[in-house]
Amino acid sequence: MNDVLTPTAEHPSTAKLPLRPHGKVLAVTSGKGGVGKTFVSANLAAALAKRGHKVLVLDADLGLANLDVVLNLYPKITLHDVFTGKAKLEDAILQAPGGFSVLLAGSGMVEYSRLTPEVRDEFLRIISSLVPHYDVVLLDTGAGISDVVLFAVSLASEVLMVATPEPTSLTDAYATIKVLAGQQQRQTVRVIVNQAARPGSGLAITNQLQQVLDRFVVTDHPIRLVHMGDIPVDPEVRQAIMRRQLLMQATPGCPAGAAISQLARKLEESVIPKPA
């Protein structure tokens, strides 16, 4: 990967440079765990790569990372090694199935589950180093509103909120969006409804969330939810997960795969800059 990142990208001063994502950095997050956030991140990356984008997924769930499990990868070098100075950033970047790159965190990084100044600076330095080299950087964040999650989301120009129709997921999604509106002055959050039971249900859910936000969240700039699409309940999803395969490689034409392809197209049209 030495041809991907220049040596100057490793200079410590990059931690002080302003980050200007310009649509390149997208945070994939959720209010609660277990809603398919990492599944969406990985398969969306594959769908975007298929559309000609140079994509990297960064496992920003530093405490409970599992992107490696989803992709069936066994990294020798992780973010832990980069943070501690044991390895260079370019050596930690792997090629994933599906035609995109990944930067894996490694599971159980307890020391990075709190946002210390050191973690903050390292995280910012790494993102700043990566942005110039990719068309899209997807941050697969942890769930909820911990300081590490909120900091990772703050680095993104756009937020993709993954939720399911379950009441607990929607309640936590609302709470997370409320924090993003208040603390980060987010004016737009894009919603993806996973495991949708029927066509159109995700749009109705998004509209319900919008009504609750309009009623109970008072900010200088009202937050607007954009429904990006639904991923339907599909037995092929579980089969792919159990086989530790990307759905977009195993059965891209299944209903869930078609929905992810449509989501990639919609992001391309509304958010992501065209490849140079």
C-alpha cells in the first residue's frame, strides 16, 4: 500500500490540519447495536466500488470492532498498532473482498473506548491522511452516543443512520439524532431502514421520526431527515452473514442486494463527488 499514502501523510502535524471532507467522509452509525450497521457499511462499500469509486471503510468502533468478522479477514496489523506507533498507516490498510480497502480496529481495544486527547489526535491524523487518497471513506462507528462515537461522527460530512422498525431501535435512533442536532448542529441526517417488513415502511418510519423531532427538539436550525431507502427482510442476508461473505458478492441480485445497489446509486447522485 506504499503507493496509496505518501510519506508526508505520516507527519504528526496533520493532527492539527482542518479536515475538509467535502462529501467524502460518511459516518454509518446507529442508536443501538444489532441493527446491521456493519453489514450495511461493508456491502455499501462493495456497491460503491462496483460503481467505480475508490472506497475505504474504517472500523471506528474501537471498543467492539467486528468488521473483520463480517469480511472474514484476519489482520496482522490493526489500528491499535498504528495508534501505538508499532506500524505505519499504509501497512494497516487491507484489500477486502468486494473491491474496496479496509482499516480494521481489532476487537477489545478497551484503552481506546474513551476519547482521550491522544486517541482524538491519532484519529484525526489518520482520517486527514486517508481523505486525499479515496473517493469515499466510510466510518463504521460504534452505536449510541459515547464520546468516541460522537467524535467519529463529527469527522463526517454526512451521517447515515441505520435503524430497524423495532421500537427500541427507533427510540435510540431518535435519541442519537437529538444529540447530533444539539451538539454538532447537524441539519441533515440520512436514514436507512434495515430489515423493512414491507415496501414503503421505511419512509413512514422516517416521517414519524421527523414529526417527533419537529415537536420535541428545538434548535437554531431544524434538523431534517432524508429517507435514503429500505433494506428488506431477506433470508439471503442471514446466509451471507453466517458464511462470512459479502451479500454483494454472494447474491447481489437478491432483494436486499438490489436495495443496497439502489442506496449506492442514490448516495452517488446526492452526496458523493464524482471520481476525478
